[in-house]
Amino acid sequence: MSRVTDRHLHRELGRMSVLQIDSVNVFARSHYMPLFSRLGPYDRDRLDRLAFSRRSPYVEFWAHQAAFIAAEDWPLFRFRMAEHRERHEQKGWFSVSDQTLAWVRDELAERGPVRPAQIEQDALRTPRGPWWDWSAVKSALEYLWFTGEVAIAGRRGFERVYGLAADVLPATVIDRHVERADALRVLVERAARASGVATVADLDDYWRLGDQRTTAAVVADLEREGVLQPVEVEGWRRGAWLHREASVPRALDAATVLTPFDPVVWFRPRAERLFDFDYRIEIYTPAAKRRFGYYSLPVVLGDDVVGRVDLKADRAGSVLRVQSAWWERARPQDAAERLAGVLRDAAAWQGLSGISISRWGDAVEDLARALPDAERHEAGPEPVALAADEPATA
């Protein structure tokens, strides 16, 4: 794992521009996985140091969903912060009073970045004014984060540390303002760079802009300027574009698994269009009705999604449990052997010494033959508790 350096991590983060965060930890938290998918096993502590250090070059914001972005990109989302503020003022989105907001601001100004539990403790024992319960304090912090007054100053475990934006981000970032039109142009171009070939819907979803008409106008401007090039994709009914700096390889030979929140598959209509891959995670599906498993991960071999595996890191037993495994309609002849190599890497990356394969799915026997040292187990879907901090997003 030592071959992956900070430079490699920065490079891949720069290519994606965004790294979605999710609370489910059945195999690995989602923000660790896109870098594993692209770089192979790496030291997760490296990413923690990059993302959570004091004055980190990265910061969390609601960019796609909750996600890491470059700290210098914070001003690109001022238009979204303003929209969140307007939505609250018009509809009481966060159900939080001005009095509570003022108290939380004062706490952060006095104490600096803190965990929500620390503010809650103050709320319980403060002699000043009324008592606010946990939900009110948490709502106030989230509102201030969504509107840009507060930034995330790291995490303790998986609990966010909130601080006033001016205490977390450099003054050069805080003082820089980007007009909405300019921000949208940058974001759409970034999405095009990251996506390769993409439709307007793909580019709009990359940052969850929610306004395909406006995104189409930005795309048209970028096309006129020669930044985006229109292309035709066989089988696609809508127009598509390619960034002028995109490289089109003659062939791809990947072998990996993806998090459900990897940019390659997070927009499910795009995953179906690109790979004929109908993908849903089944966290909220009753166990008896799950088709593929609690948290199945797409399997990429070559340039196609050829299967899915539901992985669980049994840390107490030091075993990577393959809870289910399934093939898609077509796969290379050596698919099982190549996926077996991916699973060995995944187990080593998680510090697990063994692999156990269940008997659920049409790929499990192929994997068992490719992994003769693996144990076998009977396993159906197992529910996993979600962190209270953030629900999973299907």
C-alpha cells in the first residue's frame, strides 16, 4: 500500500472534484472506496490526514450530496448557500428559531470548532435563556452549514466537528465571491471533465443542480467556446458531449468494485445507459424481498459492469464475507479469477486475513472455485445500523 502517495490521492480527487460521504460501514465507508477503485489498496490514514487535518485543502459541503470538495471551491457553492437560506426563510425548512441560531453562533464564536454533543451539553446546563433539545441544536448547526456560515472542521470518529467558516477556511476563500452564472459554468465543465461522455442530464446531476434547462444553456455556451464537443453515442437518444481535453483510450482493462456512490454509477439512469446495468441498493428493502443483497457493489472488469457483490468486513473475525455474488448478462471468461484478485486486494486493504463466500447468488460457486482457500458460509442479507449523523442515500 505504500506505493500510493498523497500525490496520487490529490490527483484522483482533482479528477473527480467531489467525493461523496455516506455513513454505511458494512464494508468500507463510501468516501474511501473511489480511491481504492482507481488506485487499488492504499493507506486510508493518508486520506484521513488530507481530509481532516487542521486547514485541510478539502472541506465538506452539500456538493452532490454531503461530500468532500477542494476548500478553494467553497465559493462556487455560494449560490446554493443562498438558495438554502431563501428556502428556509420562505418555508421554515430547518424548523429552527432565530434565538437558537443566535445562541449556537455565539457558542461557536466563543469556543471555536466543536462536536455537536459538546454544544448539546452546554444547552442542557446553560443558565442563559431557555433550554434547547438535541434536535434544535443539530438543526441549527445543519442550517448554518447549509447556508455557509459554518464549515466542517473535521470529524471525530464519524461525528462532524462544526466551526464558524471563518475559523475553518482561509480568508482568501471566505472573501472570494463567485456569481451564480460563473459558478455554474465552472461546475458544468468540471462535471464534463470527470464524466467523459455525458448528456445534459448527466452533467446536471453531477452537482445535483436540478435545473436541466439552465444546464443545457451552459452546455451550449461551452460548446460555442469549443470547450465541449458534441458527439453521438450509439443507442443514446439524447445528445452527448465530450470535453476537449478528454482522452479516448483504445481500450480499458479495469478490475475493481465500486461504491454505490461512485460518480461512475451514482446517477442510476446513466449507469443503465452506459452499462445496461439496473442498479439499486437494497438497504431499505425488507430482507425477504432483496434480490442482490443489503449493499451490493458493482463489479467492473475491462470497460463494463459485469456483476455485483455484497461485501461485509467481519472485523471481529478478520474475514471478508461475500454475502452474495451475481453476474450480469455478459462477462469475460476469466471473470471469476479476476474478481477473486479484487477480493483478495479488498480483504488486505481492510486488514482482513481471510475470505468467506456465501451460497447466495449465481456467481458464488465460480468465486469459490477461484478462491479455493476461502471458507463458505450460509448468509442472507443482514441489516446494518446507520450512523445517526447521516442516513444512507439510495
